Amino acid sequence: MDLDFWWLLVIPVAFALGWMASRYDLKALLSESANLPRSYFRGLNFLLNEQPDKAIDAFIEVAKLDPETVELHFALGNLFRRRGETDRAIRVHQNLLSRSDLPVNERDHALYELGQDFLKAGLLDRAEETFGKLKTGDFALGAQRALLAIYEIEKDWNRCIDTARQLEVMGAASLDLEIAQFHCELAQEALQQKKPDEARRQLSLALKANSQNVRATILAGDVDAASGDSATALGHWREVEAQNPAYLPLVAEKVMKAYEALGRAEEGAELLTTWVDAYPSNDLLDVAYKYVAALRGADAAHALARAQMQKSPNLAGMSRLLEAQQAAADEPRRSELELMHKLLQQRTKNLPRYTCQNCGFRARLFYWQCPGCSGWETYAPRRVEPVPASS
């Protein structure tokens, strides 16, 4: 009975304490809001209504009235940078850094934002210098990522590798995929400089970082082909099928040229025909069709194109099929097919594109690093026709 009595006392007391605490928090909030200039709320309202120009004007007025508002300066700087007014963003963040009373974390924040301003303005040397000052603290990891982006722009692949490894030490997710690509870039440079041993060393490091890196396998074949060793080069290129058959269109022409150099062109054509059947692709079909027509005649090429169209109908394949039918037809049927083929070619010549799976950037050429979002290995290694919009 006594226990029930005490519970009856505890409940209203707890309720009263909660009510008093909420009243205190409400008073504190109202007091803080009353101290904020009206321009601050006008600026927020403009932001919510997606009117950044008016928001900036309002926030500038607040900053003049109360220069101690650090967070507001950061918001202003970010707004300037997003609008492309990097010179104004730089001034805002430099003004913050000039304050002697700025706490260490806020100073690091200002340095990081200033580095982003320089990067957006294309002042890579000044951005690098600024980010380089952030060795520790909450913004160190972000600064290292920004440095990696700068080194990629500058194509300083050795520093890219060092920075990527440093990011991993600092707790970032594995960057083995990117590191393998950096080694491939160095191998590509060595190949262009006719330094096959250095190219092979870099490719070995690339595969050590990422054993599934198809580019390293393709480049290994390129190095051997440049040295005149077609047989070894062919072996590397054929490994691509086991690694990732989606990349076979990138090596089909190389494989066929190697077979021709070895005097085994018919064997190469047979392999390409097998690939086209197992891994349907317009890019593979283009290469196979050309060599099958040259080695086996128009009828064999026609049969190949017709079989692929039955499997995967598309405009690019139809264009190839019309070409095959045109070669086998007699007049006046040939003239009609030629006209149809030309019209279809005009319609399809700009359609197939490599498409970045990350940002959707479309390009005629295949890139290992997307020009749009700078992501590595984001391009599917086959061209695709755009899907027409539904009505």
C-alpha cells in the first residue's frame, strides 16, 4: 500500500519537472531567436523558396550587423561557390582565417572550404597547398580526397598512388580498384615511351592491387605486341574472356590481327564467331563480320549477321544485315538495299554510345575514367542504343 502511495507522488513530480524543463528550453530558444537579425530569417526564407541571389544579399546584411556569426560566413561562402563566384567565396573564407580568435576546428573548416574554392576556380597549386595544411582533425580525410582529385587532374599518378594509400591508412574504404588504374596509367606512359620493362613492372603492381583488372591484362598484350611477340600477346588478350567477357569487344580487333600475324587467320575468325554467338554484341559483330566476309565470303557473313539479328534485334545490327544482303543481291534489288542501308546508316551512325553507369555521361569512345564524374571503370565496355522515351 505504501509503495502505491509513493508512485502516486512520483508521477506528478516527474510531470512537473518535465514541464519546467520544456518551459526553460522554450524561453532559451525564444531568447536566441530574438537576438537574430530579421535579415537572417529573410535569408532563410529566400533559400527555402530557391532564391539564392536574394538570400545572399540578406545574409551579407546579417554578416555586416554581426561579424561574429561564423556559421553564416560558411553558408555565404558555399553559396558564392555554388553560383560560380569563387572570388567572393575565397574572400569570405580568407576573412574568417584572418581572425585570431577562431577555434582550431573552425579554422580547419575554413581552410577546407578555402581549398574547395581554389579547386572550383581551377587554381590547383593553391588548392593543393591549402589542403596540404590539413594533416589532422575532422577535415583531414576530406582534404586527402581533394588532393587525390587534384593529382588525378594533373595526371601525377605516383602521387595518386601515395595519396590513395594514405587515405586507406586514415580509414577510407579500399581504393585498390583506383590504385590498379593508376598503375595502368603509368604502364601506358611507359609503353608510349618504349620502356617495356617498366610497363610490365607497373602492370604487375596493378594486378597485385586488383587481380580482376582487365585493363592490365589488355595492356600486357599491347606490350608484347609492341615487342613483336604476337603469340604471347594473343595469350593475354584471350585471358579477357575468363576475366570478364563483357570486355571482349575491346580486344576483338587485336586478337584478329595477332592471328593474322601468326598465319592463323581462319582460326581467329572461328574464335570471333564463337564469341559473337556466346556474348552477343554489335561491336563484336562488326569485327567478326568484316573478317568472316573477307575469309569466307558474303554468304557466310550474311548468315552471321542474320543469326545475330534473330537473337538481338536492333538498328545497328539491322544496318549490318542490310549490308550483307546488299552484297549478295542482284540489280535492281541491290540498289534498293543500298538506299535502305544509307538511310539507316544516317539514322544510326550517332546512336550507339558508351554510357557511364555512374553519371550517365555518353561518349563515342570508351574511357577507363569517366570524363563526366571522374569515376574509374564506370563505363560498360559495349556501346548501346538509347532507349526511346515512352509516349
